[in-house]
Amino acid sequence: MLISLNLNINKIVSLIGGKKLRDEQVMMKLILNIANSDERIRAVYMNGSKVNYNVKKDVFQDYDIVFVVSETKSFLDDKNWINLFGEIAIVQEPDSRDFGWGSNHDCNYSYTWLMLFKDGNRIDLRIEVKDVALERYLSDTLTQKLLDKDDFLPEISPSNDMTHWIKPPTKEMYFGCCNEFWWCLNNVGKGIGRNQIPYAMRMYTEVVHPQLDKMLEWYIAMNNNFTISTGMWGKYFSKYLSLEFYDMYLNTYSDCDLNNFWDAIFTCCEFFSIIAKQVSEKFDYIYNIKDEENIMQYLNNIKDNLYYIMS
């Protein structure tokens, strides 16, 4: 169903002086009024959590908006038009070449602005030509049509998160996740043993911990018939984990204190072992307990100063 409105843009923009958050009704009217008033904009659709009815609404949700346009050049020649949406606190243009990003991006087809406004609202806005829109519009089930001046966007099912559902792991994916987790922990231990804490921290948070997250996604999904999404970077883990497991998960994070770091590492190892074994039982995959035992021994040897070299 298309959303219609009759609201003057200048009146809306004039309300944005303070820090009071504009509500969803005001923001949607503003977005659609801009689109209706500009002949270059032929259609509008929205993605993301705003159209995910499994997600509780809150004031931090972005407006993931797509303007389907007749061409992109005029929008890029004068970028001041984005100020119609309100007083911008900061903007990022991920397709821009000005910051070393988007070096291979063809701006003739699409372009994106990520805008945080001083009132706290955020719009992630992408403009794209019709050919690109037709492909992307059908690729994400979290999509809702808001405006179509030319009636060219196909009819789609009501917005749902099916394209974001976690998929079951293959045997190779499962084995690879386990191997990467236990193998890369040797690098974490080595970094601590050398007192190279920045290296150890990054190896842990950027390489080892994502394997825990991946295994946890499979664990959660298998207990929900693989018909759910846990969101980007586990933001919905708390919704699906028991209080005990979620508390355990949070304790896999650490500050820079070395004792706390060790506690987080061993909690992470224990938690990974628990859930990886359950996933292996579900799919009848083999869990390599020897890898776990050997790396745990290696880490304990480092922690107990058996290999320790502090400089």
C-alpha cells in the first residue's frame, strides 16, 4: 500500500531547530514529500528493521530508504539537497572516492548517504536507477514499497526477514569454524606471552571471537528451526539465549587488564565447547576434542608462566 501525504517541506524543516526527536510519522511524511516534489525521483522503498515486524521498535532504528531515480548525476553535482531532510550532525558517503572508499563504484548507477541528524534521527539513503532498483528490490524480503510514480516496481509479499534467516552449516563450514577458533587461539596466547597485548586483543576480538558468534548463530537457529535472524553482529542474541548463556557470552569480552583478558578467553573457550558440541550432535558432525584439549593445555602453560617471556 502506498503512503500519501500533503505536507509542506519547509514547514517540516522549520521544526528541526532543537534536539527533540522527530517521530516516525513526521519523518515518513518528510521523506515522501521530498520524493513527491522531485520529478527525478520515480519511486521509494524501505528496507531494514523499520519494516521487520519481528523487531521491537525504538528511537535508534534507522530509516533505510531507497530513492529510485531517473539519473544520479544531478544529485551528485549539488549534494546540498540532502539538507532537506534536516540539520545534519555528520554524514558518511561510502561510495565516495574522496576518502579512499568507493574506488571501484560506478556512481552512474547508485550512490549512498548515511546521515545522522542533530535531533537523533538517522537516514541511510541510497539513490539508484531503475535497472539497479529492479534487481535489489527483489533480492531482500525486508522490503516495503512506499511510492511508485510509474507503477514499475513488481508486487511483493509483505515484508519479512526470510532472506536474513541463518542457514544450517555444512560439515565443512562446521569443521572450518572449529578449526579457526582453536587454531587462532595459539596466536592470542603467543601475543600475551610476548606482552604484545594489542596484537593479542585484535587476534582475539577480530578472528577468534567471530567464530564463537558464528557457532552461536547456528546453535540459536537450530533451536528455532532455522527460521530466524539474530541480526547484524549478534544484536538479538539476548532475545534467544537463556539468561545464563547470555551472561556467559557477555563475559567473553574483556578490558585491557591481563587477568580479565585471561578470564574472558577461558570463558570463551568453555562457551564455544558447550555450544559446538551441541551443534555437532544436532547434525551428526565430528567435534575434534583433541584440538580443544591441546590448545587449552597450551594456553594454560602460557598463563602459568611455563613459556612466559616478559620484556
